[in-house]
Amino acid sequence: MSLQLIEPEVLLSAYTKGIFPMADEGEILWFSPEERGIIPLDDRFRVNHGLRRALRKKPFEIHFNRDFESVMRACAQREETWIDDVIVRSYCQLHDLGHALSVECWDAEGLQGGLYGVYYGRAFFGESMFSRKSNASKIALVHLVERLRENGFMILDTQWLTSHLETFGGYSLPRAEYLKVLQEAVG
């Protein structure tokens, strides 16, 4: 019998311990990397000149949680993905319970980019992002950081650090250090 849903309590408990799931060929695998990717929520967060120019033009309407499931499904539309139907249904349930959110970039043609993640206490766990138009996911990230700052969040966890996230000031924390910060953030 295949897994139909990861229970919200299991997901939230895992996140508060620095563990997250990913699907692989119908199986749910759990990860806690030795090095954890972090986007800074202080003045180390960087927005390059080109993105600043795009933000001033306001090419998109920004919405939070307008169509959470569509954001997840768009994030899953890539050659290799860890987002299967079990993950989608599980995170949609977390969203319904108020522990997951999406940041979305819309224009006259529809949903053009965004991101989603889980939050608990003052920690946000970024899961995935996508763009159909230039800069859409980057603009969503800038708006997420603004919202997290406004609400006193301590940490924006990106799971792994990529060169793309480094351009925003992203950095890695060793697991032991990450877990200390995480425990303070989730209280």
C-alpha cells in the first residue's frame, strides 16, 4: 500500500528537528544535510542592480496564498523533481492548517512565478521556486524576505545552498550550528 499523505504533525516535527522530506520514485526520503543553506534576513541579503530595476517596474502583482497548489505543481514541472502527488497533498494540508505559504507573481496572462515553503515559529523553510517569465521567482523571493522581516522571522532555510541563492547573500551553516539557530527560531 502506497503512502497517501504525510501527516502534518510528522512534517512539522521533522522540520523543527532540521529534517525534510523529498519524494523519489514513489518513496519518501528524509534529509538533514551536513551543511544547510540559509538566506540572510538582515542587511546581508543582496538584490543586484538588474533585479532592483525589475522591481521598480512592477511587472507582476504579488499575492500570498492565492493559489498554493498551482505554485507547488508548477515547481514540480521539471525534468527531475522531488515533488510528487503525496508531497503536494501533504503540503496543501499544511497550508490549510496555516503552516505553509506561497508567494506568487501574477500578470494578465496568469501565474508567472513563485515559491512555497513551510513556517513554524520564526523559521521559514523554503521548498521550491519556479519562473515562467524573467525574474518572477527572484521577485517572489524579495517579497518573501520583506514579509519575513516584517514578522520578526529569524531564519530562512533553503535546505541546500546553490550558486543562484549565493547571489542573494546565501551562505551555509554546519548542521550543529544550524540546529542551535533553528531551536531558538522554533521556540
